[in-house]
Amino acid sequence: MLHADIAVSNIKNILSGKELTSYQTGSLTMLLAMGPDDGVGQFNGWQLPRFLVTLGKSRNLLVWKSWSDMKQSQP
């Protein structure tokens, strides 16, 4: 999602002949679901316990966040 804003901005900049914007990474956060009952994750360089990743992402893949970001209600 963070990359998408920069990508869209740079596409517009290319079309209008403006200078491209570079992407600056923040702290690395990653949650990787591995089925409904397992997963691995990292937050600010710290490895997250599996049960936290399972509670946070593996059970519902954070689908609610995507709907929220799109300002839509989940069917």
C-alpha cells in the first residue's frame, strides 16, 4: 500500500515530465500467514511470537483492513 502511493505519483510525474519521487522505507513490519493456525512475523526488527501472528492475521488475513482502506463495508 505504501509503495502504491509513490508508484501512482511517479506515473503522473512521468506523464507530466516532472521529477520522480523516491520511496523511503520506514520500520520493517511483516506478517506472513501460513494457513489458518500458523504464521511468522516481524515488527521493528523483533520476531513476533507465532500466536500473535495467528491471532492478528492468519485467521482472517486482515481482510477487514482492505475493506476499511477502500472505505467499503465487507459483504
